[in-house]
Amino acid sequence: MTTQTQFAPMQAGCLIRLKSAMGALKPAEQTLAEFILSDPAAVIHMSISELAHKADVGESTIVRFCRALYYSGYQEFKLRLAQDIVEPSEFIHSKISFEDGTPDLVAKIFQKNIKAVEDTRRSLDPARLDEAARFMSVARKVDIYGVSYSYFTGLDLKHKLLRLGRIADAFGDAHLQAMSASALSPQDVAIGISHSGATQDVIDALEIARTAGAIVIAITNFSPSPITRVADVVLLTSAVDTPLGGEVLTSRIAQLCVIDVLCAAIAVRLGESCLEFIQKASEAIKKKRC
């Protein structure tokens, strides 16, 4: 087994670590390393058996090779390799197919979700985020509307806002959404979450909220879309749909990232006054533990 001090540090990246370790690898491992370095983009889509066949080494050699680089196994190695060969503005695209093995699924799904996070970071306008945080930090109450998985995202936002001492609620039923929206005032904020931007129940609720005078914020993946036409502030995510996986998990990850940074921006605006509410919430939760 090689020693970690002979390698570049983990943060240097997989390819740099691999190159730095060449002199310490056994002959079969060096053969494998040279094959990987010749076409790393192809390797991330190979199962361990495919790589063993094409590199003309045993599967046990691949396992030892990954452990020699201090990765837990071939799956983690492929994930790190995939992260390394991604260019700053473009990720490697590979659609999931019925022929994929589990290692391929791991690599592709992680790539897709990582891309969603990075693309959402690029899509999110800091000025619009700051505007949304400003409205929410002074609102009398915040009502959140979403359907299906977007409703669960709304629940997460509700929980975060309650911890900051904000009055908030989330609604997934169309009738409750309409009733909630009709009771809002110009001192309130209504937030609609819809990946497609075309969820009719959410759009209807936001239109009612806007008529009531509330500030309307939309979190969506598409602009322009119907939801953006009724919103005062639009926060964009960027999650790519896939035939087998759809947009469910990827869109939620993107939405949750937006929510996290939005609540952080609200906390910064509230300043130290929010710390008391966070402490109270933590103490209240502790009482529910065994």
C-alpha cells in the first residue's frame, strides 16, 4: 500500500492525485492509471468489469488501485473523476439508460444533481434574491404554495422561516391555497413554488394574493412562464429533466439550495435579533426528544 504523503492532497483533484501517485503504483496499477488518463471521460461511464476488460487488468486490481488513492471504492473514484474533468461552464452529460449498471447510475445521477446546483448558482440573480429577502424580513406573514414535491419544498421553507421567528405557513391543497391567499394583505408575502412555472393551482393562488395586495415571489425553473407573469420577484432554479428520472429530485435539490441561501439572506438582514428565535426554537425541539 502506498502512503498518502506521496500523493497530492485530496483537494487537488482526482487526476492530479493520480498523476502524482504513478511512481508509487504497482505495474498493473500503473497500466490501469495510464488507461484512465488516456480517456477519463469514457471511464466514468464504465462499470468495473468493463474497465477491467478494456484496460486488460483484473477487477481486484481496480479495487486495490482505488484504495491506494484513498478512495472508498470504484464508485467514489468515478465520482471524483467526474468532478475533475468537468469544465467550469459545462458538465458531462450522460442520459440514464436501461443498460446502466449501478456504478453508472451513481455517477450519472450525482453528475446531474451537481450540475443542477452549479447551474442554479449561475441562474440565481443576487439582486432579486436580496429583494425577496428584504420583503420577507419585514412581512407580517409569509404563505407558501406548492403542489406535489414543490409543496414539500415549501414545508422546508416554512420550517426555516419559523426558526427565524417569521410567521409562515405552507399549503398544498388548492382550496386552502385560495383561502389563504384571499386573507393576505399588503403587509404579507405569497411565495409560489413550481418547477414548470405552469402549475395552475399555484398560479391561481398567487393571482388572488396579488389582488389582495401581497408581494408575490415565484421560485421556478423556467422564465418566462405563466407563474413569472404574476410575480413581483422571480428566483430561478436550473434543473434538467431526464426521461427516466424526471425533474423530481433534481428540481428539489435546486429549490432547496435557493431556499437555503434565501433564508440565510433573511437572517443577515434580521441580524442578531434572529438568534433569540433560533435559540427558542432549538429549546422547544429539545423537549420533544426522549
